[in-house]
Amino acid sequence: MSSSILRTRFPLLLWLNVILLLLAAVLALVWYHEVRYMTSSVANYLQSTTAWLAALTGAVTWFSGIAWGIQYVYNRVRQQPEPRRLTREQMMHKYLPSLVDKIFLPALRSIWLMILTTAMTGLLAYEIFYVGPTTLPPGGPIIVTPTVADVPYTSHQKHVYLAIRQTEKHAGGIAVLDERAVQLKEQFIALGSIADKSEPSCIAVAPSKRKLFVTDPASARLWVIDETWNVRAVAVGWQPQCVAVSPDERKAYVTNKQPAPYGTISVIDADREVLSHTIENVNCPSGLAVSRDGRRLYVVTECGGGHDPLLVIDTATDEIIASIPDVEIGRALAVSPDGKRLFVARVNVSRPDMKPVLLSVFSTVNHDLLDETSFDTSIAAIATSSDPEGKFLFVATGPTVKIVSAYHVQKQINEIHTCGNQKDDDCVPIGLAPSDRGAIYMYLAGDSRTPGSPVARIVN
């Protein structure tokens, strides 16, 4: 009786160890893919996987000891012989030969099993070493350097860039802050002078190329800034509004609002820093965003007489492949991390039953309207939370930043008041920048005129 218990239970402990080790590998892969956007290299992945395996292997040993203890108590109560621990000799002379004879040799003799094993191994290797397209932040008056695979410095060093308007006291340009939202000493990149007017409006980053792209409506230029703060100008269309960089960092798209009623979109070669070609006959484009996979560019427009379309552009051909009609007077927009939903802020001119400003959610698959809510004051910026699912949406409207559910935008989670009891336009947020470290940076109107002003950093 006791010998049969020993023969049946010790193999169970062995299989328990094997199963838990496989589970450790699977959990490491799942965990890696959940936070892949925060991983800077394959070496970081291997380090993370090793840590998971070490932790769960320790758990395997611990549970094996508990199982042995339970069996020991059980045998003592039943007055049976004390259970023996699995020895090296048993592994080498009993279980290992059985494992080879019953599993590995039949597998080697089965061609279909070999094909399946090869396919599964290839899939596993792909899952381990494949690094998807970089999740670049959308262009705006404030951005944060994202963490980028194979660019080590982005995993431990963050810069916050602010577009500073020109005033009588200083030229327009870009202020550079650290991750704590404190301006770095003497880090202000002037884009003009008092005589040469510059009013930067939108910034986008190509982190692996270490370049910034900045639109400047006042000078009708796109500024390109490299890591040495060297500034170069690229001629684009009239009144450039905003810029977005494709995830592969090969292209930069610039919306040019004029000449009305048909503006243009300039396509810039990010490597050569030249105008590649122009997308024409676009209704006064303003805000734009690129999908996470880089296949689609979404552009909101104006000048449509209340029937302004939201354009969908194929980034492979740079042609307009679809449009969502009657997204009247589009403003800010953002794409969900999974790429399935498009959040659009727009002025309401045709819905008297709702408030003056709409926040609409469209499907990127069939372009249907999924959800909608309204506000009394204009929306200056919207941003999704930095978690992989993008559960929350930050909406800068009036003197507040409202936090709503990304799945039900009518459901408000929280609200951040930026002005307190004041009634000052300088405290109204005009830009939001999410960081992949779980923070969002809030840019106030007064900061856009003062290079040394701090911005608010909110940990979500």
C-alpha cells in the first residue's frame, strides 16, 4: 500500500515542477507583452524573464516542500512509512530514461509532431524577440520622450518639451524640462528672434532619430531640431497647424490650414528632412493622429460649412481612403492604444439638444459612432491614459481636466481643477502629454508665454 503511494505521488511532484516551470515561462511572456512599450531592448526582456523564472522556480521548490510535508503528515497519521524525497539517482535512472523513451523518441519518429514542434518553437521565438512599432506620443504643444525599444537612453531619461510663444521680452521656441517637470538649466531652443517672429504650435518627436519636429504658423515653417539643438527649417504649406510622426519614424505629416477652403497635408521625409509630397484638396486640416500600427492617419478638418469630414489616410500610399462625414469643426483627437477607437473633440453646430462642445467616439473599423458626450466649454486637448488598455481619457475643457471612462465617455471618473477659485485664462490647460511611466503632464496657457514656468505633473 505504502509503496504504491510513493510510486504514484513522487511522479506527480515531478510533473508539478515541470508544469509550474512552463507556467513561469508563459507568465513571463504575457507580462513582457503587457509592458513591452516600456521595455528598451531584448536584453531587458531576458532580464525580466530570468527574474520571473527565478521567482517561480523558488515557488516550485517551496510548493514541493509543502507537498512533501503534507504527505509526511498523512503517512504518519495513517501509520505508513515516511515518504522519501526524490533523489538524483531516481531522476537519472528512473524518470529521465522514461521521459526519453515515452516522449522524446516518439516525437522524433513522428513527422507531424516535429512539424508542430518546429512551428510552435518559431512562434515562441517570434513572440520573444519581435518588437512592435513604437508608440509615439501625438503631436501637441507639450510632449514627453517615449520609451523606445533598442534606444537605451529613453528607458531612463525623459524630456518634456514645451512650445513657447513669442512675446515682447523673448523669442519663441522650445523649453526643455526633465521628468520632474523642472526646466533644465539653459535649455531653451530659440526658433526665431524678436525681429523674426516665431510662434511654435505643435511638437512631435522621432526618438530613435533624436529629432523634434515643430510647426510654426507664424513663419510657415516646419522646424527640425536634432540632439545638439541644431535647428533646420523645412518649407511646408500655409499656416501649418500640427505635426505627427509615423511609428517607423520614416515620415512626418504636417497639416496646413490654408489656403481656405482647401488646405494641404505635407509629407516630410524624416531622414532627409525634405518635403516628399503633398496631399491636396483637404478641408482646412487641423488636428491629426497616427494609429499605433502606423497604417492609418486620422485628420480632423474645418471649412466645411458644418459638414466637415474626418479623413482617413493610408500611410502606405498617402491617399485618402475614407472619410467620416459631418464631424463638424473638428479639434483635438486621439487613438486608443488598441487602435479600435477614435476620440474626437469638435464644436457642436448641428445638435441643439446637446451642449456646444462634443466628444465623440468612432470605430476605426467601420467608422460608426460608438459613444458621445458634450461639454459647455471648448476642449483644448485629449489624451488616453498610459496603461496598455487605455482605460481612461483625459479631457482638457475650460479650467478643468476631466477624467472619463474611455469605454463610456459619459461616465466621469474624476476632475482636476486647474484654477481653483480664480477666473484667470492663464490657468486654463491647453495641452496634455501622457508618459509611459504612468504620469500625465498638464500645460497651462500662462506657461506658453514664459519659458521658465513649471507645468503640472500628475501621476495617474
